[in-house]
Amino acid sequence: MARPMPTTVTCPNCGQPFNALLEQILDVGTDPSVKDRLLSNQINTVTCPHCGWNGQIGTPLVYHDPAKPLAIVHVPMQLNIDQTERERMVGQLTQTLMRTLPEDAPKGHLLQPQTALTMQGLIEQVLEADGITREMLDQERRKITLIDELLAAKGDEQQSLVDENIDLIDESFLELLRIVGERAGQTGDSRTSLRALNLRSKLIESTEAGQRVKVREEAYQQAELELNSIVTEEGHINREDFVDLIVDSADNPDKIQYLSSRIPQILDYTTFNILTNRIDATSDPDQRAQLQEARETMLKVAAEYEQASRAVVERAADTLRMLLSAPDVVEAIHQNLDRIDETFMQVLQVNLQEARQSGSVEVSARLKQIRDEVLRLVEQQAPPEIQLINQLLSEQDDNAALDLLASRADAVTPQLIEVMDQLIDQLNAVGNVGAAQRLAMLRNEANRML
């Protein structure tokens, strides 16, 4: 996937420059999370380390969904870019995206992409491609307006607004309310944050939609506790133990969905074989039906995960083949840094080991050259927080990592804590529980130091 690039931006609030990771290529085909982050306004949302301002940084974007196929470009009007420069930037982004696609992938829609004048326009075009009608979008806007009115209202007036607009208060409304509360807290508006989250808690207890959300959230929380209980000290999960959780949770579809989506990499042949044996051994027809439904949910999650993983690996392999055949390896790497990610490094390492084992001296030397140059560039371009985290995780044991952290107390900042939180979520998402737990331990110590 196209990795965020370190960029120096100027805070619109205090005018101070700072480094931020900005995305410009949003390719759903290689990073399915892009779409959700776009729709929730999380793309290029940064926090100024000087004054605490939090908001979106405007930058040229290209959004691509190969399954539609759909390509949309957005160049913020506030950048005041003339037409010639705009066309140059759009062409550059489009060409960069096209280089990341397989050779046989359809590319015609990228030659004439749609245009969005605003971020909201980009979001609306993405939603329309999903069949979200204008009427549906209007209803979402009504929900946002209602949230503003509810947060400004007091006592009986607030309850009257709830009663008059009960048709708008569904699960998506409660999710919007949660986002409003969390973002207000992140920007230091504790009053709005508290009112939003308190209102959400009240609606969860007093509305039908709220009760459904409550049941689901409780199921997720319970599933997370149970999942953590079977993680070994080494950060692994035994498949028999995981299937035990599935069997015990078979009567709760919410827990099955959470457990499956939480660690989809465990949904392999061995796991399904164990589960199938349990189903075959079940004599209770009701429990058998529940387990069969659970297996269908797991199969669907596994298929989606496999499809996404295959696309990412194939893209990494294409990138490696291109670099191996490039006349100037160093220059090729510099031109394709947006294609260098964790999966690429894994594919590179596997190929390097195979080349060494087979005695392919020339190939292994070229692969080693690619690896060394990539690591050098990544280290140079990584923000200070990422560099420190990499150093901490590369230490041999926890004590050495803690000692290093203590010696770098001057580098412990709120931004470091935020980056650690993001990486912990990413490590958990890809199933690297051991690294996630170690980083969480370091994060807690950094937070204590702060």
C-alpha cells in the first residue's frame, strides 16, 4: 500500500512548522481501511505538537477503488494551485498509482478520473458509488445537525428534541455521537466531549437502537477479555483454545464476528478442521446449527482477509521484480518509496533467504543491496517517534528497551504516545500480539514518564 510520507506542514492555528505523515494515494485495492478512514474524516488528520490544534491538512489526493472501478482526484482549492500545476500534480499522482497496479489490471478509468472540489464532495462520490442515495446523505446531515442541537440544549429541551427526532436516532447516529465526543476530547474541548459522551450513554440506555449497541459492545468487550485470556506469554494463540471460544460463543453472533475479525490470520485449514470435528461431534441440533452459522461467518471473514492479503503480497512481489530488473537499483528505490511497506520487506527477506540457500550469489547480492538501501532510506525518512520505537523494539529484552527509553526521556512526548497507540492497534490487527504487548508495556512506561 502507498505509505504516508513525512511532510513538513504549517499549523493553521499557531503558524509553527512540524512534521506530519500525509497520505496522497488512497487505494482501496491495497489498503481496504482507506475507505473507512476517508468516510470518518481520519485521512490526514494531525495534531500540532506546539499548540494542540487538531484537524485535516489539505493536500492533493487520488482515491482508487479497482472493484468499482472508480478513480477520483481532489486538489484543495485553498492551495491556490493554477490549472497547469494542478494537472501536473494530478498526472504525477495518477502515474504513481498506476505503477503500483499489476500489469494486467484495468487502468482506463485512471486516465479520466472524476474530480471532487471538496473533501465532502469526494466522500459523497464514494458513497454514491456504493449506492448511497442523496436522500440517505441528507438524512446523515440531519443527524449531524441534530447532534449540534442536542449538545446545545439543556434538560427538558434536550429530551423534547430526542422525542421529536427518534426516527433519526439509530446505530449510526450513536456512532457519530461517539466520534464527536472523542474528537472534541482530542482537541482539548473537554466540555463538548463530556456532553457528547454523556448524551450517548443516556441514549444507549433509553432507546431501542441504544440497547442494540449496548448488547453488541458488551459482546465485543467480553470477547476481547476471553481472547486475551488464551494468549500465551510468547504472544501466540493455540487453535484448540480459539475454537473453544468459538464453541462457547456460538449463541452470540456478535462475539463470533468480533473473534473472527480480530485475528483473521488464525482462520486457516487447521482451525476450520478442528471446528468441523466439533460440529460433527455435536448431537444437539440447535447447537449444531449455531456452530454451522458461526463457521459461515468465519469463512466469510477468512475469504475477505485472504483476498486482501493476496493483493498486498502480489503487489509487493511485483515491486521486488521491478527493482531487481532496474538498471539503477538505488534510483528505482527512490522513485518507488510509496510501494515499500512491511509486506514488501517480508517478501524481500523470504526471497533473500531462498537465494542464499540455492546458492544464487548474484541474486542474493542484489537482494541484499535492495534491503540495505531500503532500510537506510526508511530510517532517514522516518519521523523521530518511529525511529525511537524501532530502536526500542529492536532491543534484545524488555529491560534493555526500558533502559533505552529512560535514557531518551527528552524524546517522550504526547506525539510519541499517540504514535505508539496507533502502532499497537496495527500490530494487533495483523496478529503480531507479542510485539503489540511489548510496545504496550513501553507505551505505559513512556506515559508514566510523561
